Amino acid sequence: MRNKLYILPFDHRGSFIKMFGFDPSHVDEAATAALSDYKHIIYEGFLAALEQGVPSYAAALLVDEQFGSRIQTEARERGITRILTVEKSGQDEFDFEYGDEFAGHIEKFSPDYVKALVRYNPEGDAEGNKKQIEKLAALNDYCRREGYKFLFELLVPATSAQLALCGGSEEVYEKTMRAGLMKRAIEELRAGGVEPDVWKLEGLESSADMRSVADAARSGGMDNVGIVVLGRGESDEKVRVWLGAAARVDGVIGFAVGRTVFKEPLLRYHEKHATREETTRAIANNFKRYVDLFESAR
């Protein structure tokens, strides 16, 4: 297992398109060019962070094919650790972006990791969960067979019934229910044949809760499995709490923080309030700050 993995994720598609006022139902050539260039600015910020001292052996980028194919190619030439996303954007139920042709799109870029984002609540739609596990187990088997590492991003959104139990408060759900549901989700996914190399998990405020979830991911002789904490576009304050709580837990090897790093700098650039150089530097500074926080919390 790698003992560090610091990921800058910018594989967002639906939310990225909307962020800059484009219409997700009609992304024409001009919009594609602009959005691809914005993603390249994030990549330039990633490279600047390496120059600032972020360890290259631990740093990784996660970007999609739609707006990031050039980045995947350039980063491969530089020997940067690359992660490629394969899920269709914005779906409640996991499906492949390119359907049955997913393998060809992976092989086109030959990434270090293949990543799938999945929304899975063990008390949610049982039939939908079963269908997801079948597709994910097939992806798991493909990665094992072809020699790709598998990174699994698990989101556990509250069901309406769970939210009602929490008085309609997402914050209460996060504090009282989410850790237990995450643990159950991991156990069910693993029982269905999903055994990723790295779990990308939502942050928890309690180290004890994160330890319980990590144990579920690493039990049964899977000590080589790593965990990274995702940022979920939350505030800097909340992300710092999550990283601080997770950093000292066995098996937690890093983080994946994206929008909290790049959103504000890119919006300033989009609104012509910052130069490209200033934007790149701001993204680099934000990313390095989280690396430094995680390192010191460890």
C-alpha cells in the first residue's frame, strides 16, 4: 500500500458545467474548449504545487476524459500519478459513462487508477443497490485482470426516512447516522465482490468514527487497502476538521479535495478578476495548504 496519496480531483462534469453558467444539456465546441482550458488551469496549479514542495511520489490528479483528455496525456508523459473516472456524471445509480465500451476508454489513457463514484445507502433502494454491486464487481474484476488499481468513491446520501428521523437536518444526519451507514455500505459492497485498492470516503468529525469505517474497509486481511478523505465541495473549515480527524487513523493515507481548492480561484478568473498566473498560484497554494495540514496532523 502507498503510505501517502494526495489527490487533486477535478473530474466534475455536470457541476463544473453549471459552475460557469453553461447549459449542461447543450455543451457545444466553444463551451467544451473553455471548460477544458479551465481544467488545464487546475492542472497548471497542480504542477505549481509540486514546484512548491508537494511530494510528487504522493501527489495524484483525478480528471475526466470529456474535458481532461489532454491533461491525462500530458501528465502521463511527466510520470504523474493519474486517476481516470468512469462513471456517468450526476446519476443516483452508478452507470458507466461509455456503457459497455468502458474498457476501451480506460485503455486509451492507461491510468494508474480507475475511479468510480457511487451513491449507496444500505437502507435505500434494495434493487438499485443490487444492480450497482453487479456493475461494480464487474469493474473490480476488470481492474484486477488488466492490472489497474481501483479507487472507489462512496457517498452515502440520507434517505428521506433517515432525514426525517434527523428532523430534516443534514448536519444531524452527518453527526449521528452517516458513519454507521458508511460502515454497513462498505460491508455490503465487499460481500458483493467489490474490493478496491483505495476507498475515497466522506469526512467524519470523529477519529473514532473514521477508525470504525476504516476497520470495515481493511478487515479480513486487507491491511494493504488505503483510505482517502474527500472534500465534497465543503468549506475550508469543515474540510480541515475532517482531515484532522482522519490523519491519525491507521489506513488513512491522504485526501481528495477539489472544489474547495479550485472553485473560488477559477470563478475569479472566469469573471476576469484574476490573471491566469494568479489563478494558478492560488490553486497551488490551496492544495499545498491541505498537504501541509495533513502532514502536520499525522
